[in-house]
Amino acid sequence: MTSTVAPVTEARLRAAHRSVLVVFALAGIAFAAWASRIADAKHALHLTPGQLGAVLLATSAGSLIALPSAGRIVGRVGVATTIRIGLSMSLVGLTVVGIGVSVASVPLVAAGGLFVVGSGIGIWDVSMNLEGATVERLLGRTTMPLYHASFSGGTVASAFVGALMSWRHVSVLLHLVAVAVLVLAVGVWQLRDFLPRELESEEADTDAESVASGERPRSAWLEPRTLLVGLVVLAAAFTEGTANDWLSVAFVDGHDLPTWAGVLAFAVFLSAMTVGRIVGTSILDRHGRVPVVRATFVLAVVGSLMVVFGPAWLAYAGAAVWGVGASLGFPVGMSASADDPKRAAARMSTVATIGYAAFIAGPPLLGFLGDHFGVLRALLAVTVLIAVALLVVPAVAPLPRSTRPDAEPDVATGGREAQASDR
């Protein structure tokens, strides 16, 4: 089947690029609104580290269940509608979490709130990354780290607001409801500028051709490269997610600091990760995916060791180094999964599902280790997983254009030949 989609104009593409940046930022704002109040929720609910890990598991469980279906939902209703579904679920879940914390109900926070938040985030995450990958391909240059930098920028702003809310003893419920209203209003407005549905993914055409010829499209779960990219994303997600969930708690419990100072450490991590993603965009175009991801993973190890073994002032510097180290693995993995636009939705859903397994295993693992060795020492688990991931980083190298069934110039710029090979 030959595509008859008219070339998208540069103005339309720029508008979509801006909207993707905003939608990523909104996802970061919503996520960090809760993450910045985890330490407050822990104390309000009287949880041990192990119990907190079990509660946080609800978010990951919701995401892991929703992720495999995200690509199919996009194929049926389009990216923008899929994001509206995920966004609405996430914000309803945040509101329920706030209510659960206010009435000190662990079941309501976990099963009623965080599970729904996780389900919505899973759908939202895959669909906005699909739109970002399409815009990146049409622009003909690396932009995915910029989108994830926008996500990180949203988390930074939201984390600083969270630190202020914690310092001023503003209730978790009031904070989360205010964030939900803001994100919903801005999100619905921005989704109007997303690309037309026929440009989002060519996978539906590919599947239709396969059915017509009597063939079944091969499952992305059977593709070795997709699975290895998923392992890289798994390590990146664990590196980032461990800091998101446990860094503020580790500073409070491990370095004996007040709650607001722990949230500040979380904000330092997020700020450094944002800078790493902005600067990393040009570095990736210059040096290639593989060496850059290797270097950032090493920085994540160094930073986490500084946090664990350094005094408080050095631990803050370590949080910054850790943030830079965690900056590029996830967005590069998302780009790698979408190198072939005809299989982007299936592969990205698979890679994201593997990556989110880190959020399933991470909270209970860190909670278990925290109960036995302290939350601060538990952060050493990051080093172990990165050591494994460094062995498979070459899997994220761009696919040669000759191996893609879509080997034709990109709509806006005529192609990304500079990324056809990696050093």
C-alpha cells in the first residue's frame, strides 16, 4: 500500500513540535507533583521503607498492565485521543491519592489512586513518545531528548513547588487537585496542534498489507534488537526511577536532613537531568547514540556512589552527576524503538513495557534493601543493573536506512543520513 499523505508544512510541523514539548512538560508536572510529596505521604501514612515500596508498586503495576495496549489504542483512535484518555486517568488518580493521604488510607492511596495514575501514565507515555518520534523523523534531526528535557523541566518546576508546599505544610490533597486542574486545562488546549492521524504511524497500513497477503505481522516481542533496546531502557528507567522514588527519602533518612531538604535534592537531580537532555541533543548528533549512552551510564554510577558514600554537601553534587547520567538512556531507547515508523507503535509499546518493569521491581527491591541496609545503601542497586546494561548498549545504534521498509526521504528535510550509522 502506497501512502498518499500530503507533505506536512514546516509551520504545521513546528506547531506540532511545540505542542509535544508542552505535553511532555505537563506529564512531568503531574508526575513530580506526587513524587515531591512521597516523603510527606510516607510520614502521614506511617509507612516503613518496605511498606512504602509496596505502595509505590501500585503505580508500576498499573503502568505495566496498560502499556502493552497503548499502541493498539493509538492505532484505533489516534495519538491525541489516546493522550486525552491517559491524561484524564492520571489526574483522576492523583485526586484520589490526595484524598487517601488526607484520610490516612493506604488502600485508597495504592489501589484507588496510584494504580489508576500508573495506568494513565503508561498510556500517556507511549502515545506522546510516538508523536515525538514521528515529529523527530519528519524534522530530520534529533529531538527526542528535547522532549524528555521538557518532561524533566516540568518535573523540576513541580518539584520546587512541591518543596514549597511541603515547607508551608500545604495539604497533599490541595496540592494534587490544583495540579490536576492545571494540567487538564493546558493539555486539552495543546493537543489541537498534534499532527494529522495519517502521519502518526504507518503501522496500520503495514498490518493491513500483511493480512491481505495472508501473513501475520511478526510480534515485536520476538525481535532480538527490540528486546535488547528494552533492556537498555530498563536500566535507564531503573536509574531514573530509583532517584525519583527514593532520593528525597534517602536524604531525609540517610543524611538526617529535614523533609524539604530531601525534596531539594530531588529537584537538583531533576535540574541536572534536564540540562543533560538539552545539551545531549547536539552531542548525540555529533558523536552518535552508543558512545553517549555509555558515557552517561558511567556518570550515573559515579553520581549514585557520591550520594551514598559522601557527606551531605557531596551528596548534593552526586545528585547532579546522577541526573546527567540518567538523562539520555530512556529517550534514546524510545528513538531506537521507532527507527522504522512502520513498526514504531508495536516496538515502542514493547520497549516501554520492558522499561516499566523497572518500576515494578524497583520499589519493592529498594524497600526490601532499605529495611535491611538503610535506604541510602539500597541505592547501590543502580550500579549493578547499569553494569549489565553497558554490555548491550550497541543495540540502540540507528538502523541503516537500507534495512527499513520505509527507505524514503523524510517529509520536511529529506532524511537523517547523519544518524544512519553510529560510532
